[in-house]
Amino acid sequence: MRLVISTFCVLVLFSCAVAYDPLDPNGNITIKWDIMSWTPDGYVATVTVHNFQMFRHIMNPGWTLGWTWAKREVIWSMIGAQATEQGDCSKFKGNIPHCCKKNPTVVDLLPGVPYNQQFTNCCKGGVVAAWGQDPSQAISSFQISVGQAGTTNKTVKLPKNFTLLAPGPGYSCGPAKIVPSTTFLTSDKRRKTQALMTWNVTCTYSQFLARKNPSCCVSLSSFYNETITPCPSCACGCHNKKNCVKRDSKILSMVGLHTPKKDNEPLLRCTHHMCPIRVHWHVKVNYKDYWRVKIAITNFNYRMNHSLWSLAVQHPNLNNLTQVFSFNYKPLLPYGSINDTGMFYGMKYFNDLLMEAGPTGNVQSELLLQKDKDTFTFKQGWAFPRKIYFNGDECMMPPPDTYPFLPNSAPPSLITFPPSIFLLLFFLAVW
């Protein structure tokens, strides 16, 4: 009995860990299938990928969607996407299906494909924006014609075992569930139509499934202390330490060195933290009624440009954020009335692209925050963020006892007297 209870607790904790983000509790990717018409041996459906995550987008090289057919279905044709493999279609005479695999893998088409291959919200190379950043670009869709599938709502069987790479691992998908049919408005908005059948698949993200180590770290500094608190050593693991590149290495001039690999293996600059991304938070100025912060994001990966990057920050004074100078800002309200979380992202055509490691591999901005006299203080690390996420992954923070301290609140190491001082005081007292 005790073993059963322990196993149940572990499963509950694990399920919460892989499907719940405290800063984005409702964030997920929903894949919706709408059967729009029947064919002689199957149906034509519109498949839509909705990214409902507030600050986690799908970056290049984009999403990869997979599933297992319930029967002997085949894909006759696709518009706006394609299967990566055709499979064995030797039993077909005349018309050859687009894909005959039992477990097809589908990817988005690249920009610039011929017009007759395009579909609404397709052909972006699988790149999908975060919902909080741009809802109009947080969607990707394609059309699929399925054969040998049944021609009624009762004979159609839902696909199983959905998988989503976006672009790497980290997402786990639940089973397909039949939902009320999607309704559509005609162009004149005077008539409603609806899908013949609709089912949804919900995929949630877990950073623990995506990678063993964090992908970013945070360093801290302030105007009231000359000490800089660096990222923790090996914050992102030191498994890339042997292959890292020094800042002045001649290897950086090699042709093709900066080309991304298929598995997105990084080429990092040699640092003590070995993180691809470092976020630096600097408390810059203290005014009477306001205070000023500088945020700098630095890319240490020579093989990765970050488009549509985002930075989610949790700090108690974001409820009084007055001005952001070089980033866009959107408050996130995961718990309604608690306004302590916000998302920063680049301005279009200005700094929405974080370049690879090098002189231009950084973006920065300053924040002006109004003081709340009831809560404002520089003591005990209050001026520094509680959590920071880059592109949806939580960054490793330094230990709290290493934060820059106020001059009038020295750390214990500075107020501890060495034994020689006590010996001197003893002799003075005796004398």
C-alpha cells in the first residue's frame, strides 16, 4: 500500500512538472483538425497549430508534427505542408499518394513556394510566434486529403500517438479528443458554416524533457556595489567545454563555421558558465521617486541567430513600470490581480533579431520604474528579479547570498573578525 501511494505521488508531481508553468499556467500548443468535406474514400481536413503560450515561440527550423494512423489511411495530397517521407506506395496503381507511411511526419513549407501550394497561415518554415508577442502570427495551418479513412463521423477513426518537435524535444501531446465542430463566418459575415467533424490535440512543454541543463543564465550588478555577481560556474553544464572557442581564436574566420547544424549543436564561446545566452540585470540609477535598470542579453553561440526572441521577467515592481526604452513590453497576468510578471521582446526591424556571438551579438534596453513607498527597498536583493525566462526556458539565477549588497549591510564574511583581532583585544584589556 505504501509503495502504491509513493508511486502515485511521484506520478502526480511528474505530471505537474511536465505540463505546468507557474508564469504561464494556461500555455499550450493546440492542434485542431477540422474535416471540411468528404471524398469517395476519406475526407479533406484543415489542420491548424495554435500556439497559446504567452512567451514561448516556435523558432527556426520550425515545428515537426507526427502521428500514427488508426487504420490503413494514406495521405493523397497536402497543401501548405508536406510529409518528409513518402513510404511504400507500391500497391497503388495510377494515382500515387503523397504519403503511405503508418506514422507520417509533417513539416511546414518554406517561404516563397508556388502560389498553388500555399494555404492560409502556411509557408513560414514552421516558425510560429508566441501568443503574447503577436497573436496574428501565433498560428500555422495546412490542408490534408486523407484516403482509406471512412466517410462518416462514425467510421472515421482519430489518429493516435501525436508528437511535436518545435524544433527540438520538450513537448508531450495528449490523445485526440472530439470537440464541438468549429464554426466559420463567410466573408460578408452574414452566414455561419461549420466543420463536419473536429478534434483537438493539446501539447504542453517541459524544460526538463527538452534538455538536461538550462540554456541561459543571469548575472547581476548595481551602482551601489562595485562587485559583479557572475553567472554560476557551469550554469548550463560544461559538456561543451572541450569544443568551445576563445574570443580571439583564428578558427572564427573559417568559411561555414557559423552555419547551423541539423541537430542545432552549438558552438559556444569559452566562458566559465558555458551558456548560450546570458542575461545581465544592472541596477543603474536611484532617483527620488524612480529607479532605473539596464537589461543586456548576450548571445555566446556562434551558430545561432534568435529571431522573435522574448524575455519573461518576474519582479514585484513591474506593476509600476513607467517606461521601456528599446524593447517592447507586455504585462503578463497569470493570476489576475498579481501584476509582477512581464514579457520583453524586440522592436520589429530594430532589435527583434539577436545575432550570433560576436560584436553584434547582444541587445539591450533600460527600464524606468516608479517606487512604491510601501514596498520599495534595495535591501536583501529586492531590486533583482525573482525569475527570468529566455525564449520560454528558465535561466539559472546566482545564489541569493552572492547578490550585490548595500554598503551599510555588509555580508557576514566582512563582519567576521579573524582570531588575531580577538587576541589583540584580549591583550589590550589585560594591559
